[in-house]
Amino acid sequence: MVEAQSNCDEQVLDLGNVIQVIRRRFRLVLFMFSVTVVITAALSFLMPPTYEGVTTLRIKQSKSLDNSLLADPHESDMGMQKLLSTYAEIIRSRTVVDTVIAKTQPKKISYEKML
């Protein structure tokens, strides 16, 4: 096998030289850091706040006689599983758990420990 030769020159940097350059330019580095912090703080205070919410919506369907008699039993089992899954998700939601903790626990327990 023939090894490919590279034409790029390698430069060796001495760690002492790098530290010396940083020490000489310390004021510039500190100034740039300070400017970045000030600009970031100003932008974060000027930007409008962003809020996020999560909700679960359950829609109840009315059962009529013809729907219940003609329905496939497997589909009704799957529907019941989905309904139970929805109920479990609602029960584990933070608002429900926090309300239960407030009403039942004499000492404060966190939401994470309760689940």
C-alpha cells in the first residue's frame, strides 16, 4: 500500500503561549463577556413572556339502543380501554394530584413523590 502524503503544514502551539495571549487580552475578553451578558439580560426582559399549558378534554358520547346492540364487542372493549386510559391520565394530572395532596396529607408531599 502506498501512503498518501499531505501537503498541509502542521503548527504546534505551546500552551504557555496561549495562556500568555489570553492574559494580554484579558480586558478585551472580560469586556466582550460583559457586553454579551448585558445584551442577553436586556433582551430577556424586553421579550414578551411565553406561557404553555396542557389540558385533557374528554367528550362523552350518548349511547343509543341501536348503537349498543349493533356494536362489535371487541370495539366496545377497545373503547372501554381508551376511556380507562383517559381516566387514569386525568387522575395522574398535576392539578388533581395537588388537590388530593392538599386535602388528604397533613405534611406536604411533592407531586413527584406521590406518583
